[in-house]
Amino acid sequence: MLRFLTAGESHGKALVAIIEGLPANLEINEEDINRQLFRRQQGYGRGGRMKIEKDEVEILSGVRKGKTIGSPLALMIKNLDYDNWKDREVLPVTKPRPGHGDLTGAIKYNQKDIRNVLERASARETAARVAVGAVAAQLLANFGIKIMSHVISIGDVSLKSCDYSIEDLTDADKSPVRCIDEAVSTRMMKAIDEARAQGDSLGGVFEVVATNVPVGLGSHVHWDRKLDGLIAWAFMSIQAIKGVEIGLGFEAARKKGSEVHDEIFYEKTLGFYRKTNNAGGLEAGLSNGCPIVVRAAMKPIPTLYKPLRSVDIITKEPFAASIERSDVCAVPAASIVGEAALAWVLAGAMVEKFGGDSIEEMRKNFHEYNATINQERKR
């Protein structure tokens, strides 16, 4: 079983992740992990914190001569902003911000200083998850599986689904908002500028796609083995995500069955295939061989320059909440975290189905499975 834990606070010394269950002899490219961390820090609408941090991973254990050795892999990302905080007198935080976990976290853990909640609840934690996802993506690359993402909407500015194909997603990083349409990108940036001028924030929707996923990952036999359920769980655990859909998603509820279900065809050279992918690559909790398509809705960031009303947890006095530093929009960055989430779930499903103690054993099992499928297809 593949699993990971993260630790660390937003302004603590570092973020740490430990991955258990990786096969031995998997090549780990540290530069690629750092590239994914860099991508997470980009995006039009980001705040001052990203001008301070320069996220880079340090591998503490589990790798020798560039390859995993079968033991847990430990990763560390230092918080550069820690040096600005360690000697500062930090006053207790007693004023919860609407939309954050401040109040509920303080009540649950019986804290009088909300900083003990907000430091861990912060989306800064996603840097560790991106590092973990980058490792997972390197595992998936051994089997030809590729993961891409792009931003579909920011605020009320949207890209129409009919305006792009999966091949277009490779160009997403060229846009400051990771939107593949230049004209729509310009409108998105204008919307962010307007929100910034008003002291407000914007959310949006991003899409993550995985290609070359084999048939049969996940299972239909138990609720907690369904691949679509695991994917939804991973995406909903990302800070500020309030909705997830696969394939047509909610749009399927507004259509007739004849417009939704992907018809099945057969050719000896191709085997079974579909001409559409409304299911988003998942049926009955199983991957069906089509690209897996996941969309997630991110709420507007709740830390605002425009004050919202709240109540002090100690004095119970009302106040107008405000903050000094915040992103206006982090949807582009969230799409990179989404890539990591999907990579992690698919890596776990691959280990479960083709697992071995080494990457060589895992590749052998994978090729034997494909050979069996191809043999059956030609009968």
C-alpha cells in the first residue's frame, strides 16, 4: 500500500513529507520535484508570500544513488519566511476570519490562540503534497501515464469545453492564469485586477486529465476501493475545494441517457473502444482506458482586504476582519496541486494492481497484464 504523511506549519521551520510503499529502484529526479514546486508558486493573483519563498526539496532518506531503496522516502521543504518570524514577538490571534478553519479549529482543539490552527490549516501545506505528487508522477511515467491540468474559469470568466482538446493542455503553463485560450486569459487577469482593486478575491474551476491510464484500476466490489471515490476524496482534501466532478459531472444530470453514456465499439486492432468520454474515464469505480478527467471548484480565498464581520473568541466583541497579506486568486496554483492529487491516487492504484517490491517487478506485472488483454482482444 502506498501512503504518505505531511507535517509542518505555514511559518514553521519546514514542511516534511514521508512516503511509504514505493517500489525499490525507482529513479527519483530531484530537479523535476523542484520544477513542480516552482509551478505551484506561479500564477497571476498570487500574494506576497510567494515573493519570499523559493521552494526546493531536500531528500532526507529513502534514496541512494538517485534510486529508491524500498524504505520510506522523506522529503523536506524549508520555509524561508521562518527567518522573518522566529525572533518576532507574535501576539495571540483571537479574531477568526470568516471562511477559514479558524473558529471551528479553535473550538475543536480548545485553543485560545487561533494561530495554533491557522498555521497548519494554511494552503502552504500543499507544497508538501505537490512534492509527494511529483514523486508519484515519476512512478506513473514508467507506465506511460501523463497528467496535465488547466484553468477553466476564474470568477465568471469561463473557457467553453468545446474550445479545447486534451492535446491543447500542454500549453497551459504559457498563460499567467494557466488558461489555454489567450483571449480568455486576458479577461481572467482583468477580473483578478478588479477584485484586487476592490479588496476582494476570486475562485474558479480547474481541470486535471490523466492519459494512458490502463483499464481496471480501482474496483467495483467495495465502496472504499472505487477509484472515482478515491479521486474525489483526494481533490476535496485540497484547501478551498468545494466541489468535484468527473467527466460530464453535474452536466450529466441535465441530459438524457442517450446523450450521456459512451457507446462501445470493437476493432481487432484496437480492441474495445469508445468514441466519446462523457464518463471521464471511470465507470463503476474502475478506470475504463479513456483519459481520466476531473474538475474541481475552488472557493474565493477567504482572507480579504475587504473587511467581513466576525466576533473575537475571547472578548466576544464584534469586529471587522482584515489581513495584511493574501492572494487574490490561487486557482492556477490549485490546478498544480490537483495534478499532484490525481498522480498520488493513480500511483496508489497502480501499486495495488501491479505491485512488487521493485520497479522492475512492477513493470513485469504490468506488461504481462497488457499482453493478456491484447491476446484476448485478438481472439
